[in-house]
Amino acid sequence: MLTVMGSTGTRAVQEGVSTHSSQRENESAAERTLLIEALSDLHNLLEEYAPAWYTEEHHRKAESALRASREH
């Protein structure tokens, strides 16, 4: 977003802030995608191998987290 103020210097600062903000949002989205993929992979492994310590409560928490991540 570009906000035109009264001078060229202010305009340049506003452009820089907008670009930086957009880059941070893109990086955050990429990081979030990686986290969701990692959680999904771990969930699949736990479901497949079902270690003795993997309880129904763990299963529900993982399912809930994955479901919430897909809704966003």
C-alpha cells in the first residue's frame, strides 16, 4: 500500500514499509505451510505405527490442530 504524503522522501519510506510488511507476511505464510506439513507428516507416522504411548488424547489433539490449520 502506498500512502502519498507531501514529499518524495516520505513516499519512499511508505513504499519501503509496505514492501517489508508484505515480505514478512509471505515469509510467515511459508513458515506456517512448513509447520503444517511437518505436523501432518508426524501425525501420519504416529497413526501408522501407533506407539504404545500414543494415546487417544494425543490423536484428538493432533486431529484438532490439523483441522484448525486447514480452516485458516
